[in-house]
Amino acid sequence: MAVVLACIVVVTGGLCLLWASAQAAVTIAFAEVKDGNLEVTRGGLSPRVIEGLQHVIARPRVRRARIRILRSKSRARVEVRGDLTEVQIQQIRNIVGVLKLPEITRGRRR
């Protein structure tokens, strides 16, 4: 019985690691907003994208948010969580959605 339980734990842990690795592989960048300040914490974004995101979070000012930009075929898609209005979320999607992947990632990697 203990061996079966140990196997279940190991397989579950392995699947969790595989899922986390797959998520990291498709993530282009991860940015956090704290008190209106945008910080790219993982990946790299072009200055054009950063400026666009900063403009969106400035009015109305966003206190907290997380922005994750993912690969999706030849384009990028966005996952957003936090204190954003629906209009701001759509504006962020528009900024990222109109650009091809190489245009989004022309920035320093972190």
C-alpha cells in the first residue's frame, strides 16, 4: 500500500512539474503593476509595448495587476488579472494583438 501511495505522489509531482514547464515555455513575458508602476518581471518586451502598457495603466490608474503575454501560433495573447476595467483589458489586448511575436519581444530579457 505504501509503495502505491509513493508512486501516486511521484507521478502527481512529475505531472505538476511538466505542466509548469509547459506554461513557462509559452510565456513571452510577465509584468506586474504596483501602484501604477509597470515592471516586467520575466521575459522581455519591446519599448513600444511597454510604452503602450504604461499609457493604459495610467488612466484610470491601476493599483495592482498581473499581465502575462503568451505565444499562440504566430501571434500573442494576453492573460490579465487585477484592478483593470474592461476597457483597459481590451486596450491591452489591442496593443499586444496587433503585433507579431518578433515585434513584441524586442527588449531585454530578464
